[in-house]
Amino acid sequence: MESPYQVNYPPLPAEIPVMVLPECHLFPGCLLPLCIFEQRYRLMLEHALQNNRMFCIGNRVAEDEDCIVSPYSTAGLVRACVQQKDGTSQLLLLGTQRIRLNKWVQREPFRIAAIEPLHTVIEDDLEAQSLKSKALQLLHDSKEESNRLLWESLSNNENVEIVCDVLSYHFTRCPKLQQKLLAEPSLNKRLAMLVEALEKTKCA
């Protein structure tokens, strides 16, 4: 069955600009601070702000500009943007929904991809709830004060998927694991991967 834990965000466009970065991931429900300084991305940001205020982060696994970009990402909504006197911009990008990049419809001066939404599947709701509780318990057991504050904000959140994504964004430091978490449609499998990572790091 499809996930009942959906948050109402603006509808996805058929195409979306892509900011290609190495080892950088955005998860739904999370905020990513960005500094836009390259000319191509200044143009990309202008395009986004003039249209639906949306773009995504495309993960490049190597420094080679021509290497393959992962097809799995998260549509991002520009929530705040301040342009500096030098033409650069500071912004906050809010992750809205998992997406798949299907094909490039533009490569220059910045990339635009045709996209489709990725829908979450839950095989076992009781297991998902149990894994969520286990992940939050691992966070609660952490000695870090900031982790405890996050636990307080998440402990009463009934949206299992958002809890999983927020914890994945903040506490899974391995880019390859983050990419797997973004690409995995099963919420149960995502939660199991998250719990395993938290157990290894103890949220350190």
C-alpha cells in the first residue's frame, strides 16, 4: 500500500532544474542551506524564483563534471532567499518529495530534468511504528544536548516517514547510505537501515 504519511506540498512540476553537487543530499521535510555563487546556478535560481521556486540537488559521485548523476533526488522548494551585493545568494531549500530524474531536457547553461514522483510503500505498519520508536530511543539515549532537543520535537510526531527522513538527514553521514535511503521505496527498509546506522554511531 502507498504511504498514508504524506505532507501536503505544492504539486510537482513535470520538469525541474538540477543543481549538481558531490556527496550532497536533501531529504523530504528537511532544510538545506545553500550559497549560490556560480553563474550557471545564479541563472538556475533566477529561473526557479520566476516559476515555481523549485529545484533539486543532483548527486554526482565523482568530481568529473560529465559523470552520471544519480536519478534519485528530492524536489526542493526555496523557502527563503537573500541576494548579496556581490550577486551571490543565501537560501534555504525545503525538501518536499522524493523524485526520479527521467531524462535531461536541458544541459546548458544549467541542467533541467523531466521528473516523476517516487511513492513510498509500507509493507508492515506495526513494524514501521516499532522501528520508528527504536530510532527515537537511540536518539534519546544520546548524550548530545542538540540530539535531545531534536528528540523532543520528533517524539510526538505521528508522521513516521518524516521522522525517518529527518533522522536520516541529520545522522547518516555516509553519502552512499544517504543515496540508498533516498532511492528505497520501502519505508520499512529505510527505517531498518536507519536503525542500523544509529546503532553503529549512537548518534555521535
